Amino acid sequence: MFRRHLLIAATGFSLLALGSAALNLVVDPFWSFHGRDLFGLAEHRSQGSRAGKAEMLARGGHDVIILGSSRAEMGLDPADPSWGGASVYNASLAGTNLLETRCVYDHVLAHGGPRLVLLCADLLAFSSRRATSADFDTSLFNPELNALSYYCLSLIGYRSTHESFRALMRCSGAEARRVTWRNGHVRAVTASAGHHRRWFTNTIRRFSRDRQTYRGFRFGQDRVAAMRHIAESCRRRNVRLIIVISPVHAMQLETIRIMGLWGDFERMKREVVRAADDANALESTAPPVAAWDFTGFRGPLTESVPQDHEKDRAMKWFGDSSHFTPRLGSVVIARVLGAAEGPDDGGGFGFQLTRENLAGHLAGVRSDREAYAAGHPGEIEWIRRMLDEARGRDRAAGARRP
């Protein structure tokens, strides 16, 4: 009797595994098997996952690679005119850190290096509390993942099978497509209009309470080392590197300041300049590593946020306090590439950092912050109230724990 049940169980498991393997081979949700596009499934595959992006980058042939977090992933369009027709791939990863970014960079080099790398940095990329995702561990970005494990997971793994079913549902129309992808860049299908105040509120609250973001922030020296590795490697390989400190709304910066992280924020800028300087000391025929700061309290970064009753008014430069729109991203691209005719930036922003001008620039940002606070007392109070409420809920939750 026991053998019979064991045989039935083994047969059932085998049939399930064979069914999953057949499904994943046909759908190929992460592009792992480079199969043909059957039934128009290719556009419904997982283009934003780490597994999918790693496969696309393994094909090589890109002139420009964009590295960064969801800010760059959403805000920097590979089809922007300022690229001048170059082949651009946005290899940015949502919720990433510089350790992951280094692995992405190494993966790109292993499959043919680009001419230009645009590395977008933000404060959370330097946090030692930000963990590596499970999606990363099972992708080709993970240098410790062997080929056998990778293809087994691609054939019969839960994640692959789940994404295959989702691709089929999107193809059939049973699941609505919320975003579109193009060369690693994500854009919402529906226009970003209305409810910005709610999105700003949700973002600031989440960043203030999540231990992997601002609440548990710890500046990681290993993250700094990963950035320096990218900078020095680019110089040795004669690859042009531009490091961009990604723009965020002034309210996001005020959240950073109120939570006591302004010193870390300025330290990030110093580390970026130091990494660029040290890399430029190496012999190379590539242009010097350039460092740009697109944060502050001027121009587009202080864009007015619609009130709750202004739900039909769309913002021009930001979707929420942390993510800028492709329209602002177009300005960033034009600025760092020195495009002769870039788009209107609404008053000018973006500052190229050097060792000589850094101290003055940091002082200028602090001065601009004082002017912003004086002109926007209601917004400052709104942020403080949200952060106080978040702290109160956390204290109450802690008191309820046994």
C-alpha cells in the first residue's frame, strides 16, 4: 500500500514537473531559452524582472547602459533623442543597492562592454540594510548561480511557472497591462494624472517606516567600494562613465533631513566625487568620469503638489516624491551629454560636481533649503505631521508586542 501511494505521488509530481517544463519552454517568461515568439507572447514576458533583464543584457550589442534604481528605470528613456540614435538599454533595478548594481555592471562587461555607462545613485543605494532580492539570486546577475541550477529553475521553478501563467493571462486579456516596457524602461500605460498628493503621502510614509529605507538606514562602506569598482573599471576599459545623483522632489529631501539623514546624504555626494577623482587619476583614453548632482531645492524639484481637491491636475516633473517623470529625465540626459538643444527644464537644474566646488555646492543647497522652508511652511508641517504619525504607530505597535 505504501509503495502504491509513493508511486502515485511520484507519478503526479513527474507529470506536474513535465507540465511546468513544457509551459515554461513555450512561454519562456524570462527569455531564458531564446525561443521563438509563439502566439505573440514575447511582448507579455517579464521584461522588468532581474532574470529577464539579465537575459536581455547577455545578448550584448548596447552602446549605452543605464544603471540605477527604479528612479532611473522609470525616468530615463532609452529612446530619448539626446542619445543620438545610440543603442541604449536601461539595466536599472527597482529596490536595488550598489552591490547588485556592481554585479549588473560585471554581467554587462562579460557580454561585450558599452561605450558609455550612466550610473544613477541615490541615498538608498548606499544603505547596508537594503537586501538583495530573491529575483536577483535566481538570475544570471548572481555570479554564484551555476548553469544547472539556473536552467532547472527556469524550467520547473515556481517563479517561472507563475510568470508563464501571468504572460498567458496578459496575452488573453484576462489580466490588464498596467505598464509598458521598452529596452528596460518602464512607463505606465495610463497617463500619470491626479491623486499626486496621495502618492506623495504614501511614498513618504513608506520611506519613513521601512527598515530597508530611511528608518533603518546605515551607510555601507561595501556599497562605496562597489561604486569605486565600477568607476575604476570603466577607466581601465576606456569606457565613459557619468555618475548622476538622481533627482527627487524637495519634499523627499525634507523627509531625509527631518529623519536625521542629512549628514549621510551629503556624505554620499562626497563619496561620489572622491570615487570620480580617484578613477580619473588612472591612465585612460576615455573622457574623465563626470559627477552630476540633480538634487536640491530649486526649479523642477520644488514643483507644486496638487491638493486633494485638484485630482485632475497632473504634475509635470514628478509622479511621487521619489520618482521623476521621463520629461524630467529627458532634461537630465540632455544636461549630462551636453546636448546642443535639450528640452526646456523649467528654470535650470543640475550641477556638475568637482572636488573644488563641492563644499560651496553643499552650502548652497543648505541655503536653498532654508529659502524653500520659508516659502512652503505648510508643506514642511505636513511632512512633520506624517512622520510624527508614523512614529506614533510604530511605538504603539511595539507596545502591543509581548
